[in-house]
Amino acid sequence: MNEAIRPQPGIMDIALYVGGKAAIAGVTNIVKLSSNENPFGPSDRAKEAFQRSVHQLHRYPSTDHAALRTAIAEVHGMDPARVICGAGSDEIITFLCQAYAGPKDEVVFTEHGFLMYRISALAAGATPVEVAERDRTTDVDAILKACNRRTKLVFIANPNNPTGTMISAAEVARLADGLPPQAILVLDGAYAEFVEGFDGGLAVIEARSNVVMTRSFSKIYGLGGLRIGWAYGPQQIIEVLNRVRGPFNLSNTQLEVAEAAVRDQDYIARCRTDNARMRHWLALALAELGIPSDTSMTNFILARFSSQEEAEECDVFLQKQGLLVRRVASYKLPHCLRITIGDESSCRRVAHAIAQFKGAK
Ligand SMILES: *Cc1c(COP(=O)(O)O)cnc(C)c1O
């Protein structure tokens, strides 16, 4: 151990991120419902673009991402100059913290908020500030109360992971308008596409200079393995983020696949419809077994058990059958399991197994 070699303050406070389980020793025919992935994968057009991209592997990619930004902006009715693309929205969360928060600054997020907010804040040397939620839902008044002169960033996921709940556009606007002048509100829209008719809060952004949204190709687009995300916000903020972004942060393959994927909105609409249908079915099936959940706006359900012990026993029971769901104790929800909405047969399998678990007790 070399005592003289030490990382920046805050780094050793970062707990290593543990992703959703992907395998169980000795069990085959696994159904992975632990990482909110699209069970159908990406659209055929995205897969074709991936194949075509093999011919460009020797070429450096575009540094300005113009073609992808134009496609995103056309599909969403936005200004392409105010779109920035990253290696997953995770990278953009990192850019925001790196560019706007440092030692003595505070980064605010909610009690059951996404773990990357804390990790990126600590990595930037800033102080993470966690705010209580009300009934597993973002509490605007509590966030406003937690803000002060040191607050630089406020992250909310809307809808939120792992709770599945969301707040209204009016509440988001009230939050944006109540922040101290030096603070940026970041609307994490990783699940926005699952909400019929929802644009992630575009009107709130267009009318203000202090709101940014982040979006992802990892969830409804079925491209988690490829790592592509983007953000949209005021020119002033996007220009700052582009300074900390590496010029070649996305490969040709990422750029071309994402462009094909975003232009295939018929596929996204079909995935949204199927997800809503199976989510409704699974929530009802669990409710009939005495397992409540809040109305989810996403591609997962947060199933609430009577205790941490029961949730863990159920998880062990499911694992033995090859069904992988997500424990969420690290999100301060130890009595819950987060279950991704899979295809119809996966949903039926998980509901059947939980019924067996309940019957066996
Ligand atoms: C999955 C997820 C992300 C997206 O991550 P990527 O880096 O785009 O894969 C961002 N925020 C929340 C809340 C998520 O659940």
C-alpha cells in the first residue's frame, strides 16, 4: 500500500455500482427481469444499421454528431444545436456534475433516486444531498426546502426508477421556478417514452434557462448494450457540456444505430403499447396475490412485500426457477422487488412463480 498515492476527496465514498443479476450458477432457461431492458431488443432497422457499420470500423467517427442530433431533433420537434449525445445518459450525468459541481457544491436528488446521481456528484468532489420522497413520489416542496446557495444541480427522474411514479408538468414547472438562481434542474427521462403522449417536459425546458433533460437509448429502444444517450437544454448549458465531452465519445456504430432507431418510431409505439398491456396485467396479478404496487409509468413494477425478509425469500424462490428480478435495498426499499415487464410468457412465468411462493408460505 502506497500511502502517498491517494485519489481526490470523495472518490473513496463511492459505493461500487452493482447491476442487475444476469446469470445463476447451474440454472438454464433464465429470464432476466432485473435491468429494465426491452424484451424484444432493438428495431430491425437499428440492427441493419449495426451490420452496415462494420464497413466503417477503420474510420474515426464524427465529432459533432450532426446526423444523430438532426434525427433526434426532427423526431421530437427540437433545435438540433441544443442536443448533446453521450455514451448512455450516464455519461451526460457525469458531464453535468463535472462541469457544474465541485468541492463545497451540493447536488440534490431524491431518496429513492437513481444511484448514478450520487456517484457522479462524489466523483466531481461535490456533496450529495438526498431528499425524502412522499409515498415513493418526488416531493417538490421537500426539494425546494433542501436547496440553498451551494445547490448547483437537482436531479429528478420523471418517471422515476425504481418507484415507477411521476409528477405532473405543473409540479416540474413549480420546481424549476422555485430553485435558487445558480441551480440547474435535470429531468432524467430514461423512461419518458413509456408514457403515452409525454415529451419528457419539453415545454418546461423551452420556457426557461435552467432546465435540461436527459434521455436514453437503453430502455424502450432496446440498446442498453451499445451505450447511447442524449440531452436537450438551453444553448448556454449544452455549449458547456460540449467542452467536457471527449470529441470521439461515440463510435460510428453507436451514432448510426441510434439514428436508425430514433427514426423508427412505429417500433417504439408498438413496444409502448405492449409494455402497457403486460404491465397492467402483471400489476393486477400481483395485487390479487396481496402484493401492492404504485401505478407504474415505466417498464417495471415495484412490488411491495410485507417485510424485507419476505421480499428476499421471494427473490431466492424466483432465482431457483431462473427468474431474475432486482433487489432494491440500495435504493432504500428493502421490502420491495423491482420486476421488469418482459414479454407475455415471462410475465406469466413470474406471476405464476410468485403465486407458488405465496401458496407455499
Ligand atoms: C437506466 C437509467 C438511465 C440510463 O442509463 P444509460 O446510461 O442511458 O444506459 C438513466 N436514468 C435512470 C433513472 C435509469 O433508470
